[in-house]
Amino acid sequence: MGPCSGDPHLGGASWLLGLTSLLLSVGSAGTQTSGNAVSLKGTQGASVSFHVIRNPELPPVDELEKISWGIVFRSNYIVMLQVFPGADVPEWINWQDKFQKRVHVLNITTLRIDNLTLEDTGLYRARDSYTRGRQYDQDFHLTVYEPLPLPQIRTTNLSITAGWCNVTVQCDTVGTREDLILSWESRGLPRELEQREATGPAHNPWTLALSLPLSQTNASLTCVFRNQVEHKTATLDLGDICGHTDLQGQSDADHLPGILGTVVVLLLILGVGLFLWRTRVKKSLEPGRGAGSQEEHRDPMMASTLQS
């Protein structure tokens, strides 16, 4: 009698599996999911658009009757609103208080959410209903990220040795940021710094200890914060850290011979002036030269009186 003559329990199980398969096939014929979920990414406070694409296998005679937009929550599809061709406004079903002021129906197949919040992250579904009872689901997985802060580069442990600039640089930000990638980009530095990358929360800053020849102080470092949506940077000119000290010392060294020459000339002038002054004083104090000088300037009448 074939398979029916076997174990009755096995026959019952086969019948149950067959019935389950039949029910699943009937259910899948009514609504089909078109491909994998579309991945959408947005930033807190920004906007994101959902766009429905007509199933290419759908016959041209099937016309779109409506699109139901909703959220898949714990495997349950909960309709948020419905859009009908030719209608000016959508028909709200659920979550009107949460989304009505932020959701805009641009056209029958495009929906936009403004002023995104972190709580908007989730799985959204558009159910397209066509004539002859055909339905297609398109899923959209939305991830909303916090806006990236501006990186901050700090320097510590600066020291200038013979021909070298030693400095520690740190790239940091305020708060904890998950799914954040930190990397360094360099200009004029050794290549081994260009490929370094670290992932993780931003409260663990990435630190670099550098020893640079003073001949490379025109180099720069750029700290890059990146997530799935955007990136922000901060650049440090190492010349502002190392080059200033070097250039100041170099400037003093370049002007040192001129300064020394000026000092020598001033000392020579001072010495010659002092010598001339002492010579003049010495001559003025000689006895003969002083008496003769007095007689030469004596009044003639005074001289005749003395002679008489």
C-alpha cells in the first residue's frame, strides 16, 4: 500500500507538514517581499527618503491602488499611514503624534522623514497593493547616527633636542561615540604613519609619540573622525609646534655675528674716546705748559705796573 501502510505517527506528521506547506504557499502568493532590505543611513536632525520601485516582474496591466507605510516591530508589521494615487494627503493609521509633523509624502512612491532622531532607527516596510490582489513588500533598514563632533588635537611632552623635535599628539573628542573610526592622515611624514587606524569609542584617544628631524617641521597631521554617514577632520601644523622654536633659535644664531661685531665696534670707540680724554687731561696738568699759558693771557697794563 505504499507509504500509507507505514507508521501511523509518521503518516500524521507528513500530513501536517503538507498542510503547513499549503498554507505557506497560499500566504506567499498574496504578498511577496522584493529582495533584501534597502539599507538607509541618516544623521540625527537630518532627513532621509524612502523610495518604492515597481516590481519589474509585475504585468503592465496591474495598476497601483495604494501603498501602506509601516514599521516592523518584533516581527509584526504595523501600518503607519496609507497613500492613494491622486490623493493630496495620506491617511494616518498609527503613530500620528510621533511622525505627522516630520513625515512628508513627496509622491505616491516616495516618503521622507525630517528631523531624524536616534529612536527612528528600525525596519520600515512599504506594502504595494495592485489590482488583481497582488501585493509586494519592500523593506528599508534605517540607522540613525549621532552627528560627529569636531576632533581636537592636543600636544604634550614637547622637547627640542639637538636636531630633533619630540612631541606627543592626541586626537580626542567630547563624549562617547560608538561606531566611530579614528585615523591619521599625514603630509611630509614617514609613510608608516599613514596606514594606522583605530576603531572604538572616542573617549579612548589615539596617541602618537613623534620624533621628527627639525628639517621636517613643515609637516602636518590630520585627525579624521568617520562613521557610516559623514567624516570630520582637524589638522595640526607641526611647524607651529616644532618649527617656531627651531626658527627662533636659528634666527638668533644668524644674527649673533652681527651683534658681536656691533659690540666690538662700540667697545673700540669707547676705548679710543677714553684714551683721548686721558691724554688731554694729562697735558693740561703739566707745570710749564700751565704757567706759560697764564703769562700769555696776562693784561699788558698789569705787566707795566709790575715792571715799575
